[in-house]
Amino acid sequence: MILRTLTKTPERIIPAAMAMVVAGLSFLMIGINLPRFSPPVPHQGTDWSDFFRGAIFGFGFVLETFGVVLAAKAAAIKKRDAA
């Protein structure tokens, strides 16, 4: 529903796309720094920390890709309207 309202004008799509890219980069930074700042939990093991770190990386990549797709869509709409 939110995306339907965004598709009407590229002026609404571009800020949402940039927010997605920034959120994706933030998740990537959290994933990179997670081993340095996470507290050592007994019996946690490396498998769970690697799983959560990979999930954070994956979520960050998805947000960035979604933001780039939205920005490309906004550019295509703007180019189509200008012509």
C-alpha cells in the first residue's frame, strides 16, 4: 500500500529510496562491527554469532538493493515524464 502511493510521483520515491540505502548501509556497519562489540555469552558458540552476522549482512544488502531499484524506477519515471 505504501509503495502504491510512492509510484505516483518520483519526488516521493527518491527520499524513500535514499532512506533504504542509508538503512542498508547502517545494517552493514552493524554487521561489520558486531564481533568487536558483542558481549561474550557463555555457550553461544561461533555458529550462532556467524548466523546472526550473516542475517544482518543479508538484510542490509536487501535494503540497499531495494533502494537502488526504487531510485532507478524514479529516474525512469522522471525521464518518461520529461519526454
